[in-house]
Amino acid sequence: MKLKLLRDNHPLREIWRRFKKNHSAMIGLYLLLIILFVAIFADLIVPYEKAIKQVGTDRLLSPSMAHPFGTDHLGRDFAARVVHGSRYSLLIGISTSVISLIIGGLLGAFCGYYGGRFDNLVMRLMDVIMSIPPVLLSLAVVAALGANLRNLLIAITISCIPSTVRLVRSVVISIADQDYIEAAQSYNTSDFRIILKYILPNAMGPIIVNTTMSIAVMILSAAGLSFIGMGVQPPSPEWGSLLSEARQYMFKAPYLLYFPGVAILMSALSFNLVGDGLRDALDPKLKN
Amino acid sequence: MKQPIIEIEHLKKYFPVKEGKLHALDDISLSIFEGQTLGVVGESGCGKSTLGRTLLRLVEPTDGIIRYDGRDITKLNRKELADVRRDMQIIFQDPYASLNPRMTVKELIAEPLIVNKIISNKKELMKEVDRLMALVGLSQRLSMAYPHELDGGRRQRIGIARAIAMKPRFIVCDEPVSALDVSIQAQILNLLMDLQAELSLTYLFITHDLSVVRHISTNIAVMYLGQCVEMAPSKVLFKNPVHPYTKALLSAIPIPSSSMRHKAIETVKGEVVSPINPLPGCRFAQRCPGCGEQCAHYESELIEVEPKHFVACPSAVKAYMAQK
């Protein structure tokens, strides 16, 4: 559907050019690429067995050449656990955010564009979901469906959808009021094309920032649920559960808190930086 | 005599508001003839823009008939309406707000052609966009620019190019120059008039600027609070205004003469009454210098005082006839 009018000057190339100029966004991108690289090639970096093999004699060893991040209270290599933990954390963060973006974004766009009874129904449903504290809601879902990774994803996604619907709906309402939407209607543009080519591109800014921020929040809330035993089950390493296990040894082995903590911080930071950069790069008004 | 391309009969549009009904258009009837320009003037909030939008059914009328080429378009379904809209386009007041900020000039102008599947071949599409840009006086180098990078005049040229892309017969110009500098206003007006001659277009030209409307219109309709109070050929209206509101409106045109410097301009007293649930009778009565008892009791019907000159005020008509 892309016009060939743009061949010499493709919009994606233009977006990349603007993105490159933003130093903090590029730092975020490099960071994100490193984290993604680690997550994807975790098995090549260090085999999974190392992350779950318990060696009784190696408990709570400080960082050394053999164990760069030390070992935990069961004598497992902590570096291997953090590396493999990235898979769980990123999977949870990205998949829940993307799923809630797709479901919430479409619901929100239709509610905002059409309004009326459908809008009212959906929004009241969202109000009901929002009136339940998110942790409680996730707990209830996990308790009802059973504690495993898939149910954890469902639980977190459900508690995230209402805020996405609300955000997208409000942005869409403000854009649907613009003259250029009316202009588009005047030359017979279909509703679907209006939502796709007129409303969503102009709503991108807040939605992208919200999504990248929510990836960070999702990682944290998954960590929280794992912390109370309702999420990823041991011995699977996940950054949140690593933190919660390490908490008991905070004074004996503080390094056990540093590594997963820094990993969570870095991934959250990189998503936020990339999100900010993307928002700016996608807005032609902030050109040059 | 030329055929009317648009005929409106008893067109009404009421917006529901908290306090009742806002009468944006109240029983308007008029005709627009092929190749002519009907200027619609009136102060802010008198329903001029609603009239333009209702004609294209961007706003659904509450009641009344809109005929395009003799065919009532108020009852058309979506598909039939799409066919009609190919012939009827609109140019908006704010050239910035009416252009999608995420599209380049080329994409903006190509959009109606793509949406309506008029040209599917990309090479031809590009050629047509180039032709349209040249036609409205946009230089080729701007084709990749975004609207925010251009000045108001160029943006409005994009709006015009987009409106004529589908080769329409009738265009609603909704205050196309009021957001522009005076020097650019003239350019855009001349462009619109050139295009009218070249493409044999018919315009409904909405404005509050009397000198603009005089410049461009064949006929003029004066609106006050959702009603048409006077309608006449442009020259006649400026020479012999009959309705008290039209007179007041015309007296407000500044005259570039030193002798006029010390004369106070006669203005209309008071403020426009609310268009929400208006009282029966003449809408202008509260502000009218010649208002009498009879004004509260009649519904404004247009009376023909001379050929093609219609006035909605019986007492003013009586006075005018007596004078004659």
C-alpha cells in the first residue's frame, strides 16, 4: 500500500535518520540490542543446566572467575541464572504489553471513533476491571487458573488492558474531532482507512511511550507476582524471583541483589529511552 | 436560463443541546446555478458553515430536501452518497487543521484519487499529482514537504488541489481565505476564480468578509441566525439592500476616504440572540431599528421584490416598494 512516490525518500528511512540524531535514544537502542542478544543467545552464552544445577559446596560464593556473579543459596551459578532470567522477563514484558496494546488499542480506537452504546459498554467494563487493585486481580486470575507462566501472562495482560483502552480512546477522541478527519470523509475515505491512516499515525506518540513504559511496569509486576510465588515457578530463573530469593541473604551476599536489580533497571531504561526516541522520530513536526 | 445544480428546500438542522434545540439552519431554501458562485455571508454562528457541511452531508440535515442535479441526496445510502461526493467537494477554513499532519504534500493530494480508485497505476497517479500541483501553483520541490513546513497560502493550495483532484462540479468553499494574510487572500481568490473558469466549477462561497464576497460572487445570500434574510445578484444587493440587517452589514464596510474619517459607523445595537429555542417571529426583531408589533407574528418567508431579489422582511419590502 506504500506509495512508490516515496521511493527516493522512504518514510522509514526518514524516521531512522531522525532517530539516529537522538543520542539518548541510540544509547537505549544499543542497550536494548545487548539485552535482546543475551536473551536470544542465552543457551550459547551459558547452558541452562548451569542455571539450575545445585552444588552444595558452592553456596553463596562471592563473584570470582569461575562464578562471575557469584552463587546463590543453593550453590547455583548466579550469572547463568541472570542470563537465562532475561528470557523470562523480556518474554513477559514484551508479550503482555504487545497483546494489551493490540486488544486495548483496537477496543479504544473503535470506542473513541464510534462512541455510542458500544463505547459505553466497553468503558463500564473497563471501569469494573480498574476498580479492582491490579495485584489482587492478577492474584485472583492466577489462583483461579493455576500458577504457571501462561496464566501469569494472562493475568498481567488483563490488568493492563483498561489503561491502554482509556489512553487510546481519549487520544482517538481528540483526533477524530479534527478537520482532516472530516476532510477525509468528504472524499469517501472508509472508516477503516481513517482509523488506520489518519487516526492511529497521529495517536502514535502517546501510545508508543505508554507501551514502552508498560513493558518496564510489566517486568516489575511479573517480578512481584513471582516474588509471592504466584508467577514463574522455581527453579526457573526470573529476575523478580531471583530478587525475592536473594532478599533473605541481603546482608550476607548483597551482590545477589545487584545483578538482577541492575538487569531490571537496564531493560526498563532501555525501553523507555527507545520509546521516547521513537515518539520524536515518528512526529514529522519535530523534524531536523 | 441555466439549470440549478443544487436546490435546497426548507433545509433544517437542529443540534440537540442541554437547553433544547440549537437552530443552526432554520428553513433555508435556495438554488445554485451551474457555473455561478453563491456567496453566503453572515456573522459568526449564523449557520454558514453548517449550511456548507449539510450540503455534502458531512452533517446530517434534520429536515428538508437537497437536490443535486434534480436528485434528492438526503436519503441516499452510503454507496450512492459516495458517488455524489465525487462531484461535490469542500475547501476548509483552516488549511492546517484540514490536512493530515503525517502526510506529505504528494500523499495528501493523491489520497482522494487512491481512495476512490480513480487512478490505480502509480506512475499515472504521480503524473496526475504533478499536474494538480502545477495547476494550483505549488512548486514541484514541495512534493515531499509536510503541511507544517509550509505557509498558510501554500497549505490552502494543497486543500484546493485535493478538492479538485476528483474533477468535481461543485465545491463548497468554507471561508477559504479568512485564515490567511490579506496579500495571500487575493492570490487564493484569484486562483479559485481561475479554476472556476477553467474547470467550469460551481461554488458555494461562505465568508464573513463582504469585500471578498463582492469580488467573487454571482449571487449573494445573507444569513442571520440560521435563516436566509436576503438573497440577490451581487450587484443588486450592494446597490439596493432592503433588509435592515443587510443594510447594517453593508454600512460596516470601511470606505477608504478622508471625508468618512469623522463619521461614526452605524452599527447594529445589542448582541445576537441565542440560536437555542428561538422565539417565533423575526429573529432580527430585538436589534432591528424598524422593529414594530407585526415583527413578532410572522415566519420569515422570502418575498421577491424585483427579479431574483428576495427579502424576508415584509415591512422593509413595503417601504421599498413605496419608494419605488
